[in-house]
Amino acid sequence: MEQEQEEKYKLGTPEAWVTPISDAQLRSWIVESDFSQQQYDDGKDYCYFLRKIEYTDDTQNAEYNCMAYSVQQPGTLEFASVNEFVLYSAEHIVFHRIAVLRDGELIDKLPDARFKVLDNENQSIEGVINSSKKVNVSIKDVRLHDILIVEDTRIVLFTEKDFLRKELTKYIWFSPDVYWAYGQYEFDFINKRRNPIVYKKQYFRDAEGELQPVDEGEIAPGETFSLRLKNYLNPVDASREVFPFIDFVTKHSYEELMGFVYPYYDSALNAKQLGEYAPDLVTKLDNLGDDIDAKIQFAIEYVQNNVRYIYNEEEMHGHKPQDPWVTFEFKQGDCKAKTVLLKCVLDYLGIDSAIVLVNYSADFYLKNYLPSLFNFNHVILKIEHQENTYFVDATYRDEYGTLENRSFISFLHYLELKPNSSLQQRPAYKYPDFAIYDEILFDVKNDIGTIKLKTTYRFGRANAMRRYFKNTNKKAIIDSTNNFVFSCLDFVEGENVNDKRQIFKDATIAVVRDDKVDNVYVTEYSATIDNPYFVASDGRKYLKFYDANIVKQNLKEYVQKDVSYWQVFDSEKYQITIRSDKPIELQDEFTNKEMNVDYELFKYSLKKKVDKFGATADIEFIPLSNVDVPVADIPDLRDKYTAVGRSAYGLGVALAKPTFIDSLKSLFGKK
């Protein structure tokens, strides 16, 4: 344990590239002002100064921080007293100074600090291999109204496995959190590498909040980039704006970067033939005959479901894949390993495929980042088959269907692993069929309603529902469907009846088709309902079925000023039929309302057939999916969806007012 502590943390002086700070300088930087008083008046804490230095050379990356901040709030006292630093295997931290300024006296707190090294791993059983540690630092006797001073350097020393980090660097500076106000903020990026580093400043704003032009530049070996801010409180509106950031990377084009990693993948793919290490798998493929679609499906599902996914955080950015015969033998590997194995299998089948780099979570920013292999954190496979392009993630599980029927993975940008490759953007996508098709029959006789809901799921929806039914209690599924139908019928919660099982009598749900080749999953739900009407304030009775999922509500609340809107909806179809033994009002506005939207980003149609005792609505929603909608086009798109939301997303019928004869019949009928 003592050796481990020495490896993960040390006490010492700053590196030579850091200008020392004397106690007298510290005191001179810790001064009150109208700006600091304003933060206290607002109930916040205040950072008197933050000095931050990012240093990189061909042997290490290091980050130096020195800051002094007030401890005015109980919440601040908690994290000031106990800090945790997550460190990866090749990383350690050096503490230079821990002190408090209390009543004008500078008190050294390093002797009062206790250091513990803890494991930061709790998911290995789930396949997440995390070799990081946590350094827990508790400081004795930190008090409210102290000013805490912490000075440290985190250092990553490159090992033999860090061949990529030795050649390339990437660092992103983000503007500080909006909570903190800084009297003095200093940031320096020191380039001591043999190659130049380029930077790109983005999403900075002027005093009026308008975006400033992107600023790009170069830091030559031995030079420093500097940023200085005074009396700074980050003005960004986090719910509407992107935080300003600066991207620093080693100067290379994507075409040049391919030269660093492509040989490793090429070597793994071509060193051995599939039959040499997986003869049984080859036999199974050959036994499938001439059905190439069945062979592709078998190959994908074999790698997805029979090879365990191991996510190794330390090695994710290594871009040196595990050999496919090792992956096959041990039946486990990370995304690189599983994708390489899948490509080897498809190569055996003669299917054109390519390994691609992606980053699902940072997809929007990839077009804004400077070229770097560290922009990507995941590897998947691009497949060309019968003049169509498909993307398959080998780390998925329980995914079924022939290639054209599998889940569509939504992302925009990728880098293909081949010589002279550059960042590519996928075209917009239209589903070849409806991913969901609901057939609803709501039939009311003698004031008793019977509802039947048959739903056909395809593509990713089929896989998701198959998993849902597999992993969820049947009663819970029925309860969830009851809640859904309750909202569609526009019922109101009763004072004494909130259990939907008392409303939907004899509710059942069953899977009536599960086709894992065409990837079709069909369920049927049915229930009876006492008193199935929606009663308006004027006493009029209505029968309704309005599915709010048809209306894309997330766009209604989209207020981002900087980020384009990523439309990723799939195609949907609904047929809603309502029948009644009582005549309906044929002239009712909403009963007869139809709609047809022929817009470049989606097509929507609502057609109806109405007769004396019922109506049928046919609804189709066909969006242009996986498309990046520019900010300037969002209001128009929002207006189109809002129009659909005005009672054009379902069916409602108003029952006709009883005639005098009907009233007499009802009266005598009761007798």
C-alpha cells in the first residue's frame, strides 16, 4: 500500500516550467473587491485566483493548478474538507501546497491532510475494466469563512503502450463553471513537443452575447498560448448556449493521422485467415448454403452475442486492436477487437466492409473539432451490400434481423480506417418501412367499451420491445399499457380510482409474432372499459383515441441557440377505428379534421372515413431521419409539428345529442 501511495501521489515542489509563487504573492492576490462582495451578496463563494497550466512534451502531459477560494457556504465546506482525484494507471499527482488564510494568517495544512489511495473500479463483472485509482484527501479543521489554497500538478508519464500519446496530443479547455466568479484567471498551454500544436477557439461571445468568429492559431515548439481574465463570471446561458472552449491538438490532417493507426488494423486483419483459428465457425457459415443474407445475419449475431464486450478505459485510445484469433479464442474483447473479428468473418464471406471511428456522445462537435484521433471513442463496422450502406455496432446484444431489417444506428460523423481518409458525414435516412404500426379498434356497445390494440414493431423498435418483454414482468407490461391507453382515451384521474386495473377490465397482452429474420415483433392488447366516454363540461359525450407520441414534443421546448437540431425519428403508421351503437355528430369539426403535410423534413397525413356509427383515421408519419437541422430552420420545423399537435394526431367522435324519440326509447327501455 505504501508503494502504491508513492506511485499515485507525492508531496513536492512544482516543475521547472511553473513559475514559483511566494507566500507574499499569494497574499497580494487574495484581496476583497466590489466584485467579490457581489458574489457573497448573491450567496455564492468566490475564487480569488486560479492559475492553470497545461504542459506537454514527448514524454508526458501535465496539468498544474493553483487556486484560492472562499469557504462561505456549508456545501463548499464539504468539498473543501474532502477532495477526491481520479487518476489512471500512468498518472500521478504531486501536491505542492495546501493552506488556509484565516483571519489574515496563512496556515500550512499539508501536515493536517490525510491521503488515501482507493480503487476506482466497481463494474468489472459487467465488462468494464477500469484500472484507475482515487486519491482521497481529507483536510482537518477547515472552517467556514476560511480561504482555502490548493496547489498541485497531475502528471501522465507515457509508457510503451502510449505510442499514440507520444506522437499526438489533444486537450480541450472549457470555460469555468457558471457558479464560480474569478478575481483573476490565468491559463497557459506550454508546447514542449517537437511538433507544432494548433488551437481553435469557439463559442466565445462579446459583451452583447453575440458569437465571436472562430479563432485559430498555432503554437510552435517551445511557445506558450495564454489566456487572461479579470473579474470573470462566465455569462453563458447553459440551457441555451454552448460553453466556450478551445481545442488544442498536434498539427495533422486526418489523412496524415491515418498513417499512425491504419497499419495496426491492417496487420490484425491480414495476419491469419479465418479458417486457421475458427474452423468450426467457417463450417457453420458454409452450411448455410447460398443464402448470403442469412450468412451475414449469422456472422453479426455470432460476434454480438457470443463474444463478451470488455470496455477497457485505459486502452480505449490506444487504437492497437487485439488480434482476432485471440478475441475468438477467449470470446471477449473491446469494441476494436469485436469489430475486427466481425470484419474478418465478413471478409471470408466476400462482403465489403470497413472499420470506422465514431463518437456517439460528441457527434455534433466532431465537425467543429480540429483533426485528432482522440476525437473518437468507439469503433464500429460500415458494410456495403447490394448498393446500400449499413453500420453495425459489434458491441450490441440481442439484435436480430437480416442486414436491412436491423436497428438503424443514429450518428452523423465518422472516420473510415483506410489510407488518406477524412471525416465523413452520413446522408439523411428514410426508413424502408414503418418501424411501428398501431391498429386500434375502440368499440362501444351498451355503454361498455372494448379496446384492441395490435402493434407491429420493426427494426430497432422490434429489438427494443423483444428485450422489454424478455426482461419485464407481464403484469408490469399490462400496467404500463393500461396507463398508455388511459392517456390516449383522454380519461381523467378519478378521486377514488387511480388503479388502472379497475378501469381496464380483463386486460391482456400477448406476443403473437416474433420473427428474428425479418425482425418483426407483434403484440396484441385488449381490455373492456366501463363508462368509456369522455364527458365535456356541457354534458356532451365523446369517444377519443389520441396518441401524444405522434407529436414530437421535444422540439417544442428546444431553445438552443448554438446547436443544430438532430432529427432521428423513425417512420410510424396508425389506424384508429372507433365504433359506437349510438349515432355520432357527423358535422363535428374535430371528428372530420384531416391534414396533409408535405415538408422537406417530414411527411404527415391524417385521412378519415366517417359514418353514422363510427369513424376510422389513417395516420402516416414519414420523417427524414438522422438529419442535422440548422438553427435557422428550427422555427419552421417547430411550426409544422405544432400544427400536427392541434388535434391532428388521433381520432375523436362526438356523440349526437339524443332526439326526442331516442329519449322516449331510453325511458321505456329502462322500465
